[in-house]
Amino acid sequence: MDFQPQRKGRGLIINVTSLIDVMFLLLIFFMVSSTFKNQPAINIVLPRAATATDTPVTPTVLYLTREGDIYVNDAQVTREELPAVLRRLQAETGQDAIVLRGDAHVEYGDAIGLVDVLRQNGFTRLNISVRAAGQ
């Protein structure tokens, strides 16, 4: 005697079409609502260093390009304007730290001259940006 009912048909079917629709909607939502960090349009190639570390604070950043152009926080300044701009920035922020991001092909004398200007204007803690050796 067999008292169990006989199963007929294909069995249980789960329709995943609506699940796929929801997943695509979530994907589109996150793609549209995300923001991207813009890197400055200053073309420099950082030199490599085995002891490279990240700087956690966002201090003043000074860029020195291969052509010798100087940018302070993405604004181009001349060598004559640089001391006044640095004094104003230090008065506003009160920081004595600055990040120097110089191109790997910059003349050594230009970089040292820039370091002298930084020190003369109160920026005594200098961080030099480099790429990690493996990058």
C-alpha cells in the first residue's frame, strides 16, 4: 500500500526575471549616484621610492612640472608670486607642512630653489610625493 501522493508535473519553478530587473536597477542607481575624485590636470610623473607612504591629512600641495611651472593647490603661480602666496596660505591655514609633487625629470637646482623658498616662508615640514617602487 502506497499512501504518498504521486507528484506530477515539472516541480517548483522560480522566476528570476524580476530579481534580475531589481539588480540592474540597483547597479544603475549606484553608478549614477557615485562621485569620482578628480585628479588635477597637471602633467607630472612622480619618481619612485621604496619608502613611499601615504599622507593622511590634506595639506597644501605644490606642483613643479617638467617645464618649470609652479602650481599651488591647482592654481598656477609665477616664481615671483610664490612667496606672497605661501605667506597667505600659511596665515590662512596655520600649517607648516606642505607636499611637493615634482616631476621626475625636473632639474635638481629648480627643486632645491623651491625648497629654499618654502623654508623661507615658514613651511618647515616638507613632504615629497613619490610613487612606490612597484608601481
